[in-house]
Amino acid sequence: MPSLTVRILLGLVAGLALGACLPGFKLSGQDQIVATSDALGGVWLDGLRMTIIPLVFSLLVVGVAQAAGTVKSGGLAGRTLLIFAGMLVLSAGITAVATPALLKVWPVPEQAAIALRAAALGGAAKVPASPPLADWLRSFVPANPVKAAAEGAMTSIVVFALVFGLAATRLVEARRAVIFGIFDAIQAAMMVVVDWVLSLAPLGVFLLALGVGVRTGFGAVGVLGQYVVVVSIMCLMSGVIGLGMAIFGGRVSPGRLLLTLIPVEAMAISTQSSLASLPVMLEATERLGIPDRIRGLVLPMAVALFRISSPAGNLAVAIYVANIYGVHLDPSRLMIGALVAAMISLAAVGAASSITFFTTLVPICMAMGVPMDLLPLLLAVETLPDFSRTIGNVTSDVGVTAWAARWRSSGAEASSPAA
């Protein structure tokens, strides 16, 4: 049986094709067919949305606990984690500047964007005007976390989850274990629900795409193609950061680095998995002269925690959707989106891309006030930019490992250069 991603893509193609051809059949009940399709697709989408807040909150609490334990351990592991955090923020920040600039040079086709807005379930949704600076600053701290969750104030929820997780790490071991055990169980249960809902994703995407096809014809195909290119460029740019870490931080010569990365990139393209590429990355870093104790610690940590293309790719998706809806993203909203994208990348750990697409994107869109009704259609083509996501990740994993080989800290790091 084809993979879930392939079946979702087939559902998208079938829905768009049938919807584009449906007006030619001149059916008397066409409007009712489209309305029913939109309603059923909306039910499926709401099934995904209902898991997002408890899932993201639980993942962040557990992720903070794990990260805090690593930082407390100090040495190479703690320093590596801090570098991961800085690079994730840098990746998101560059994307927040580069994506709007690219879309100014290569704007979304206006007619196709209008048709997609009309076809989307939430097409009439608009982003509210930016609040005054004082209100914007106060919105980061939820006076009532329950109300913030009910209203979908994702920035406040993320901040509260981080503070709650950090506070829980200061408790005695018995209480700490209970809290983290509860939230670990909650996220595991939510993952089961997500799996159930995603098992219906080919049908849900087909139903939503049917309505889009009726209203836009095949015009949506061009927009989806541009979307894939834009997101892929941003993910590859995050990989350039990894090259810079190796060349300037690790002092690896560019020619030697690119030659060493060839098998790594080949594995990334063929598997679309950083984990599957780990053995090849270990061999590549060995050829760069990186000591076993460095690559044996940093590379597994990087594969598990350092997905540098996650904030870049996800923020690019949110900005692209905002452009389709004609939403103006001022610097404050872009900054919020970049910070949430960097922090929420913790929620992508250990989950398949079809799951993390919603887990990471919905909070970013909610934080920026961007409508989310096009996300199922974008999920259907996620397998295409996913090549670039993996390339960016493995390149940066090797880059940060080469950089780590040059650190000096309490005698735990290597004293010899990586090149």
C-alpha cells in the first residue's frame, strides 16, 4: 500500500481534478455536493485542530524538562544545546526577512490567490489590526491561561508552557516525575488521536480539494508549485547556515566539506530522514577528522533536537499563506512568528512529518493571526519541500559537529582542529 503521504497527494490530485471537471457535468445538485464536501472536510480539519493545544503544551513541557536536564549537565552537551537554540532563532529570523522579500520579487498570482481565498473554508477571515505596543507586550504573559487556551492565544500558551516546564524542573524528584509523567502520557494520547485523524487525511484532503477545484479550476496547481519552490528555498538557506558553521566555525575547507557531504546529501534525498542519514553523517565527520567523543555525542543530539529547517520551512509556509489572504505581516508579527517557530520546533521531535506539519504550523499561524484553512492542501504537497528540509537538517548537523570539535570547555572538548 502506498505511504500516507502518497495517498494524501493522490487525494489532492483527485479532488482538484474532479472539482475542476464538475461544472462541465452541469449537475443540478452541484452546489449541494460542494457544500456537503466542504462541511465534511471541515469536520476532518476540526478533528486535527482539537488536538493541537494539549499536544503542543505537553510536548513543550516535556521538551523543556529534557533540555533543562541537558543544560544542567554542563560541558559539551549543555553548550551544544545552547548553540542549537541560537541557530534555530537565527534560521527563523533570516526566513522572516527573506520570505517576504522573495514574495515581493515573485508575488503570488493574484487571480489564483483570490480564487483560493474564496474556496477556503475561512476565506473571509482577516487578521486584526496590530495592537498598541503596551498591549502587545502584555499579550505574552497570559493572565488567565485557561482563557488563553480557549481563545487560541498561542503565543501566550507557548510562554506559559515554557515557564511551567522550567518551574517543574525545580521541584523535588518525586513531584517532578509525576508532572512530567502526566504530560508525557497526555502527548502520547494526543498522538494516538492525531494518528486516527490522519488515517482519514486522504479523504479529508480530497473533500476539501473538491471545493477548491470547483472554484479555481486548475489555477490552484500553479500556486501550489510556487509554494513548494518558496518553502524549499528557505529550507535550503537554513542548510547554508550549516555550511557556514563548518567553514567559519569549524575551519573546514569548502572543497573538502562539499566533497565529504556528497554521500550525506544523497542519503538525505533518498530517505528524507535525518535519522536514517545518521550512519553516513558519522562516517563523514570521521573523514573530517572529528574525534569520536565529539561526533558520538553531538550528532545524535543534533538528529534528535536540531532541526534547523523546521522553523525556516514552517515560518515560510505561514508567510506564504498570509500572502494568499492578502494579510499584512508587520515586524512585530514576523518577530512573534519567528520566536514561536524556533521554540515550537521542540514539538517536532520524534514524530512523522505528516504529524509535525500541523503540530508546528498551527501554533505559528495562530500566533501570527494567519488563517489555517489552506493547510490541508499544503500538507498534500509537503513531501516535495520535505527533500529540502532534510538536506538543510543534515547539512547543519554536520556543520555544528565540525564547529563543536573546536570548542574548549572544561577539557571535555577536543583541542585539535577539524580540518
